[in-house]
Amino acid sequence: MNIHEYQAKELFTKFGVATPPGKVASTAEEAGQIAAELGGAGLVVKAQIHAGGRGKGTFKNGFKGGVHVINTTAEAQEIAGKMLGQTLVTHQTGPEGKLVSKVLVVKSVDISKEYYFAILFDRGSSSHALIASTEGGMNIEEVAEKTPEKIIKEFVNPAIGLQAYQARKVAAELGLTGALANQAVKLFSALWNLYLKSDCSLVEVNPLAITTDNQVVALDAKFNFDDNALYRQKDVVAMRDTSEEDPREVAASEFGLNYIGLDGNIACLVNGAGLAMSTMDIIKLHGGEPANFLDVGGGATKEQVTAAFKIILGDPNVKGILVNIFGGIMDCNIIANGIIAAAQEVSLNIPLVVRLEGNNVEAGKKTLADSGLAITSADGLTDAATKIVAAVGKA
Amino acid sequence: MAILIDTDTKILVQGITGDFGSRHAKASLDYGTQLVAGVTPGKGGQTFEHGSHKVPVFDTVSQAAKETGATVSVIFVPPPFAADAILEGVDAGLDLVVAITEGIPVNDMIKVKAAMKGSKTRLIGPNCPGLVTPGHGEKSHGGCRIGIAPGYIHKRGNVGVVSRSGTLTYEAVWQLTTRGYGQSTCVGIGGDPVNGTNHLDVLKLFNEDPETEAIIMIGEIGGNAEVEAGLWAKDNCKKPIAAFIAGATAPPGRRMGHAGAIIGGADDTAAAKKRILAECGISVADSPADMAAALLKIWKK
């Protein structure tokens, strides 16, 4: 899950990570009050949506830019008024844009130098790593590719956590000395606490800035959280904004289904993540385009299949459905009955190809054939993919 | 032979009285697996009954191992307690701990892995279907089934299977069995980014196992475990290998069900992995329907 910029700022403040002062507002008046509290001048008003490219975006009411520098409280109020309740379109939102319901009012800072700093879960070493670079504000993947010598990497022993000397070492390698190095060490340590205690898998500060008045501050941040740990991160879960997510994915998650929407027209419903990915692949291999990834888990009960059909059919692009279940331990006949009941409940009227394999599969296929519904039964993966692509027509 | 487990391996189940654990403990007993003990804290002294089977339940793994001679544990406990359960199995000195549990926080697994350094115990999983060494009876009855895989789809034979995914493993096994080829051992290493055993570890075991003549390796997008295994196999593996990589159509940056199935860069896409594996002399299947066929192209010709 992602969080808003103002929520990242609140996390910074809570864990003592130095960042320019600012507050979030839901109304224009509130934005004006916050601007007054912050001194009225040298401030920035920023529209709060998850997508990037806000500064260059345009509101549907014609107002240009989701990020504005302002110098009076009246101006703060006026600009916030033009953003709030309006839809902002950026290169990342798609043409439909995103509704802005909050703005961040924050003190602007004069930057003398920018750095990159991140703490992340490193898969290769099964541990945590600090990544830093003097090339702040840049795309870090590009820096790593073109000038790998400019990437500083420091691994953290998970048994003892980040040690102070490691933070000092990174600061020194960035070329920081004296008071600036001390500030950086303090910021790195605070960020480590935030990362660990919030079960993050990534906290990226880009840029980490040194201001003209010699303060080390975190300006922009990106957070990733470990989904598996959300059960013990109530404060993190409270920051979730479902209006920023694909509504189909939100609905699926309520039924314990794993759904990811794609651009194609053949929907699939599969048990198991590996088989679900493979089903998408085989649809494509036979000339079709998958409309989604959907893993119903081990069970594939009538309730789950019904919920899955409803979510799939909510996508207007879908012209056919491929159900691929390797029954294993579950009785295929029970699964077949579940599919029939679900198809009846949602009054399915597009081609449905079902491939069942496993326990009691013959009875399952007979049940499908005798249902009187327009269900095509398939033998094996290739047959299933060929049949659904033929039914829908090649993309 | 076979790897890691064989038909006489004695196993214990951590979380045997839970819904998930008890269902699969029963299926393993029905398959003829030597399931000799259960562990549920606070329920020591009870008996887990299924048909004519009476399995003693213990409070701790140490007690269960000591009393019954179990050397392998399978874990079905919920995510908040799973890290502790794994370390309890390690502490009891078991040979193998298999964690089926899905959804263990990454931070917990990082700590478990660090704490296991230097121990004699091997961990398989978490978030995995477990292992099967098929038996010699009808529908492979009498085998050692650890975890959640359907036993009857197997057949004892000479192909080793290693995979990150459950149902995709069953798919490969079924393709082999229906063509008349059996399996030595099938190992599901799990779909999490931090796991105890990777593709390379299992390839090395298959390479040393006299019963295993050929290998199917199933991977997916994310990480570099398959590539690492392929590069090793190129110079070191004496046996033919076929591979399939799931996720050719997966969008970058999205987690495809498995916590570890996420494209992070240019190197961990399905296309990149398949290309490197093919360069390593591995027979790569483009379709999940052709996993056994890809192996038979280079084996038993």
C-alpha cells in the first residue's frame, strides 16, 4: 500500500526525522490558517494524491499545477480553494485524474545540495541495507547503472540492527563533516527506527537536502510497507486511502481474493498464484490478452467464485472468462457445482471455459456438461487457452 | 533414495489441532506417511485420532522429537506465531523444518534466517506447499507427504521437481505421471522473498541423488534464484533440466499473489530468466502445459 506525502511527513515527525514544517488541510480556510501559523511567506501548497507529476498536472477546472509557491496567507487560501474538491490529471493518473480532497501546506527551503538516501529490504542478502548517493534528486536506478561507484551500500545485521558507526560511515562517504555529519547521522538513525518499527520494505528519501542555512532535512519520501506485517501495524493501515486504489482490487481484497487488473479482454480465475500467472501467460501465448490476475486461493468455494465473477464482470473490457482449477485435494465435482451456482447468480452471458483437473474430475466435467448452461469444458491447459481465445476472438 | 525425506521419515506437525493443520495431517496419514507426533502448546497429553491412527500431541517440539524419534517438522501455525515455531524446530535439533504458513512478516523471516546461521536444521518455505517423496503403492501410497500437496497425483520414479508455486508444481507432477514418468522428490520452496532453501540448494541435492535422473525447475518473476541455479547447473549439474518461468505477462512493480513474485528490474522478468536459463543449456518451456514435454525433449530420447 502507498501513503500520501502529508502522511509520510507525519511519520517523519513522529519518529524525529528532520523535515520542513508543514500541515495538511481539508478546506481553504484551514490552509490559510496553517499558512499563517507557518509565517505566511515562503510556503508551498501541494495537492495530495498518490500519483506523481503533480507539479506539471492540470485540474479539470482548468487550473494549472498541483504544486504552488505562495507568499501570503490569502494566496494560500485562494490556491487551496482552487485545488480542493477538484480533479487533478497528471501523466500518472490517466485521463480520469484523481480527486484532491487534501492539500499540504509546507515551508519551502533553499537547497544548497541534494543527496539520495534509502533504507530497504535487500532480497539478495535477506537483510536490510542503507543506500546513499551524492546524486540526489536523480533516478537512482540510472545512477546505479551508469555510475555504480556513486552508490554507497551498507548492510545491516538483522540481529543487532543499525549501529551508530554505520550511520557515521555513510555520512562520511557522502562527504559530510562536522555539524552536517552529526545531523545526517541523527536523521539516518531516526529513519532506521521508523523503517523497522513500521515494518517498511522501503523508505526512500529523494532528495535528502542540505539547506542554505545548513540544515539536513528529508524533503520527499516514498514508502513501501510489508503487506504481511499489516496485521500488527494498525497506524499504518489507518493511513490507507482506498479512493486511490483500483476499486476492483479493493473489492477483491474484501473477499480475500488476490486480483490485479490488466488491459486485456479474457478474464481468468485460478487457484494458486503460480498457476494464475501461468494462465495469463498461456492466454497470451495463444494470441489472447489477459484481463486480470486472480488467485482464489486453495478453496474455490461457491461464495468466492461468485465474488470473483462479480469483480471480473465489473470490468467492461471482459469478453470471456477462463476458469482454471487444479483441484488437488478438493473434489472437482464440488468445485463444478460452485461454478454453476455462481454463473447462475451473476446471470453470466459471456463465454465461459472451465478447465478442471484433479480429484473426481470426471464427475465434475459431467456436472458442467449437464448444467444446461453455456459452459465449455476443456481438457488440459492448452485446450482451455485455445478454446477461450477462439470464443473471444484474437485480440 | 530420494532427497531430504523418504518413505520411512518420521514427521511431526506443529499446529496439528488447528483446522488447516488437522485437515492435512489426516491426508498425510491416509497417504501412509509416518506422521508420529503433533505439537500444540497447552494440549500436550491429548491424542489426535483419525481412523485407526492415534497420534500423540505434545506441548513442545523437543518433547515430541525425543519421545517419537521424529526428525522433520511441518508448520501450520498462523503468521504471528510462525517465526517462533520455526525456531522451536531448529532448537529441537530437527533435520528439516517445513513452514507451510503464508503471510509471515518479512522482518520476522529475516531474523529467523539470521538466527539459523550455523544450525544443522534446513528450513523449507515459508509460504510453500511442502514436499512429497512418492511411495511405491497404488497411486503412490506409502510415500512421505509433508504439507498440502495432493498425494495421489504422484508416482515414484526418477524426476526431481523443484518449484516456488504449489498448483504449478501439481501441474508439472501430473504432466509427468500421466505420461508414465514418476518423481523422486517434489520440493515446493515457497513464494516468499526470504526463504530457507532456494532452487540452487535443491538442484545440488538432486545432482547428488542416485535415484534422480532428470529435473524440472519451476520459477517465476522476481529475485535471481532461478538464474543463480541455472548458472551453477551449466558447469556442475550432470543431469538434464527443464524449466518454466511464470509471469511473462505480469506488469512490473506489482506483487502477483506471492510476496516474492514482483518484477524489480530488467533482470528478474520472465523473459530475462528464460533467456539465461536457455543459455545455460536448460530446456525452457514457453507454455506451462509443456513442462514435462520440455524435459522429454532432452531426456529419455
